Amino acid sequence: MLGEWLLLALVIGVVFVNGFTDAPNAVTGVVCAGTLPFGMAAAMAAACNVAGLLFAWRYAPRVSDTVRGTADFSAAGERTAAAALCGAMLAVIAFALAAWVFGIPTSESHALLAALSGAALAGGGRVSPGAWASVALGLAVSSLGGLLAGALLGAAVRRLPKGRWMRGVSVVCAAFMALMHGAQDGLKFTAVLAAAFQSGAVRPGGAMLVGGAMAIGTLCGGRRIVEAVGERMVPLDAGSGAASDLAGALLLLAATWTGVPMSTSHTKTCAVLGAGAASGAPVDGRVLGGMILAWAATFPACGAAGWLFARLAA
């Protein structure tokens, strides 16, 4: 019983950190363009995260199935599986907080999947190559698709007449992006809850718990990540911010509907890069290079940490 409560606390801790370090990406455009103050934008993102998760849980839950299939703990004993899952959650929290210190928007989605796989290998579980093929597809779409969609929409927005109406459009697009962040990342973490308590499906209470923890995390912080993406990497105005939000949200909607686990951080950051560059804004190569390095390190670092922490917890 104590192990179950510890695992529950760690899962909620990971969801809180996701809201703290990842969810603010959805409001980068409206904050950096001065359309909304950070506090108001974070509150909007928190509400949309919960709404997006509940909608996806009811109508498009396939991402949860994909995540649960990535690492199978059924061959391990109940105690061993719980210890391995605890190790995976600790690995994700440690990596995400380390990246947050440097203001780097890493992917908790990729950290989660890598840590679960490392923990499964350490705890006698099994890793599914088929599920990881979906992860690889999501990585390609989030990176290349985000850049292309952001650039195309950014170029289109640049041709539109300027006006205050664009600020309203940017708020709507940011809300759409926050909805899809809640749908994608929320489903991943509800899948972990279902695996932790060996339930056959994600229950309504689990979805509400994940949505609430993500919302609280979003309200508590994230300004450092917003500044890194929308001010230091490439400056955004209302138009380019709206273009990046719309591009990222549409890609995440397609991925969620088809059950592909896709990084919201990668998707939004690449869309920001494409939209910002299309608007003629300068790109800071040093900031971008640091992000790419952190993204490349996520899989091996979190996989190894998940394996190590699972071993220590066993």
C-alpha cells in the first residue's frame, strides 16, 4: 500500500513538473508579444490543459494505449514493477528540473518514454519496438512538420493587414495550443497511472487528477521557458506567435487523434522557429544549439537514469 501511494505521489510530481516546465510553451506567443501578462496567460493555459485532457480522454484516448505499450511491466512481479515505475518517475523529474534551471524546454514526453523503457529493462519488463516506431514518427513530425507548418503559416500571416484584431486571434490560437498540450501530455501521464494501479483503462478520477496537477504546475511557473523560446531564441510578435500556436496545435490534434505520442515541446518550439524566421526575426544560434543538444541527450540520459533509479529502488 505504501508503495502504491509513493508511486502515485511521484506520478503527480511528474505531471506537476510538466505543467511547470512544458505547458507554458503554449502561451509563449501571447506573453512575448505583450498581448497577455504571464499570470493571465498561465491561468488560461491551465484551464485549457484540463479541458483538452478531458476531451481527449473521452473521444481520442489512443495515445494512452501507445504509451502503455511502449514498456510492458506485466512479466515482472508487482513489487518489482512498482519499484521500476518509481525509478522512471524520479528520472523524469530530475531531468526536467535540471533543464528548467538552464531555461531549456526539454520534452517530458520523450523523457517519460525513455525512462519507462530503461526502468522496464532494469525490472525484467519488455520494451516494444512497434510502440517506439510511433515515437520515432512523432519525433520526425514534431520537428520537421513544426518547422514547415510554422514557416508556411508565418509567411501567410505576414501578408495580412496589421491591426489590433491580430491580438485577439493570437489569444484564440494560444488557447487552442494549450488545449492540445493538455490532450497529448495528459493522456501520456494518465496511461502511467493506469499502469501503476494495473487498471485496464484510464478512469475519470485519474484523468481529473492528472489535469488538476498539470494546471497547478502551469500556474506556478514557467516564465523562464517562455523567455528562452519567444525572446532569446527568436523574438515573436502577435502574428508570428499566432502562426506558431496554430501550426503546433494542428499537428498535435492530428497526432492525438491517430494515437501518435508527440512531444509538445518539440512541436511548439520548432513551430516558433519556423514562424519567427518567416517573419524576418533573427534566430539566436547559441540558444537554438543548446536546445538541440538537450533534446539529443534526453533519450540516452533518461533511459540510463530510469534504469539506474529502478535498480536502486528494487
